[in-house]
Amino acid sequence: MAPQVVPPSSDFDWSKLAFDLYPTAGHVKYVWKPETGWGEQQFVESPYLNVHISAVGIQYGASCFEGLKAFRQEDGQVKLFRPDENSARLNHSAAALSMPEVPKDIFLEACHTVVARNLQFVPPHAPYGGAGSCYVRPTLIATGAELGLVPGNEFTFFVYVTPLGSLYGSAGGKAPAVDAVVVHEFDRAAPMGTGTIKAGGNYAPVLKYQAQAKKQGYAITLHLDSKTRSQIDEFSTSNFIAIKKRASDDEKPTLVYPKSESILKSVTAKSLMDIARSLGWNVDHRPIPFQEVIDGGLEEVMACGTAAAITPIRSITYLKEDGEQAKVSIGDGQNAGPRTLELLQNLTGIQAGNKEGPAGWLWPA
Ligand code: COI
């Protein structure tokens, strides 16, 4: 039997949807205890969590999260994009932070239930995804109360949703290009450190650099590798992808994605590599020296992630060795390049169900 179709709420002004939190019907929650493992699913209307002040997650930062999206299809049904990938990544983070695994079936059931109970908050269908989706935020946190530095004996897994507009303004298969700046004053993730996990603690230290950059007119901040400060790692909010400059127009496009031990492995980046291969492009997964940006070796650059979707980058500003600032223009220095738009239209077309994608990418909500 086809799932029930619940239309988007008519009380909501969908044309004003922002990248923000909106009230919903509630979230789902599971609690892990040593005697029982993961308990029953609870649906909680309140958006608050009642946690001990000495919870390990609060005091020592044992907390990680995921971000995925659900999209309304043309027939009104709602589909989740690759939740199985987020399940695997959450467990990678959980293992690194000494938290119990969340079994895949619990993760999928949680995402399914929370979206199914909030269908009225999933924005209207738009070919290429429009600017609207339903953002799903699975979170795992150590809620056991401890004073010592130990993992604790209680963990909470909860998943909430919010209707979501675009983070950097992409909509309807188009995306405005933004200016990026390299963060030179701070190392995001040490080699062999926490860079590959989606821990809350990886994000907080970046806030002040991001705020500073915004004041100076840069929408997004870029991190180089911490060991040599010469290779591209990722943006503070998303992964880095580029299209290599071609020697001639006949050469097929090459998508370049940084190989690094310190970046979060983006589900969007993985999907874009698959899309690029399906378009007959080359995919080059290798360390990317920042010098390649300086030398003009990259024709197009984009930030990609669940929240960022695909955000074209039109310039990257950095500090030269002499401490002077320099700005490298990407492409025409103004607009998204053609390959970026091609990837965006393919990805968002697949997510909205208007383009056929690989089997297993869309899951019923
Ligand atoms: C996501 O893309 O889901 C994220 O978690 C990015 C967040 C920093 C806004």
C-alpha cells in the first residue's frame, strides 16, 4: 500500500522558508542503558531534553550528529535521501566517541517515524528541489551523569526535523556563487584526530572564524590540512569539490575531491562522484595542493554537503607567505560554472524524483 500523502501545511508561508529552525509536531527519542541496550522508541512533542548537568555529553563533548534531507516528490509522497549512508557515518562517530552503536534498523525507523509524523512540514515539491526540503538531524549524546572522564552509562539518540530553506541561496537548479576565505589562524582537525567524525566539538571552535569572515564579506571558510597547511581539507560547513582546468574543450571534465585523513566524508560528495562518473567524467580523488588554486588549475570550485547542497565558489582569499592577502577568482569570478550547475541539477533532480538516480538513493518516509 502506498504511504499516506499529507500535503504541506497551508498555515506555512513556504515562499519565506529560511535556513532556520521551525516548530514541528515533535521528535523521536531512544535511550540506551547497560541493562537493556536501546529502549523503545518515544515520540516527544516538546523540543527540550531533560539532561543531568554532569552528563558526559555536556561536560566532555561526547555528542555527534548527522544531517540528511527528505524531499517531496511530484506525487506528494516524501522520500529520504540516502539515510543508510548517514547511519553508517553516525556509527563511525559513535565508535570514536565511545558511544554505543545505533543499529541501522533503529536509525532508519527513527528517521522514518519523525518524518512520517511531520509530513505537513515537508515543503512543496519543486523540480530540482526548489529551495525547500525537510532537514533531518539525528543526534547521539552521552546523557549518563559522571564526574570522572568515562563514557558513562546512559546514551540518548534522538532525531528531529525542520522544514529547511537554502543555506547559501541555491534554488530551482540554480545557485548564487559566494566568496570563500582560508582560515589560517586555526587548525580544524589534527592529523589522526577527529576530522572524520561529525562531533559537535569539531564545529564550535570554527564559529568565531566564520563570524569574522562573514563580517568581512565572505560567506564560507575553508580549512587547509593541519600538518602541512598546504593541502585543501574542507569548508567549515561542507566538503570541497573542484573541476580541473582542461587543456582543451574536447577533454572530458574531471571532478577533483580531496583525499585527506581529516575531513568528514560527505554523503553529498560521494553522490556527486557517482553522478560525475555516470555523466562520463573522470573522478580524481587525491590530495589537492592549495597551490593548484593559486596557479589557476581549478576551473570551478563548489562547497557540497547536506545543508550546503552545492554552493558555487567564485573566489578564494588567502594569506600569502609575506602575510599579504591575495584573492583568486574562480571561473568568471561571478557565477556558477556549467559543470557545477550540471551537478546541481542532477543531484536535486534525483532528490526531487524528477531524474532517475541509482537504485537505493531514495527511501520512503
Ligand atoms: C549538514 O550539512 O547537515 C551539516 O551538518 C552542516 C551544518 C554545519 C549546518
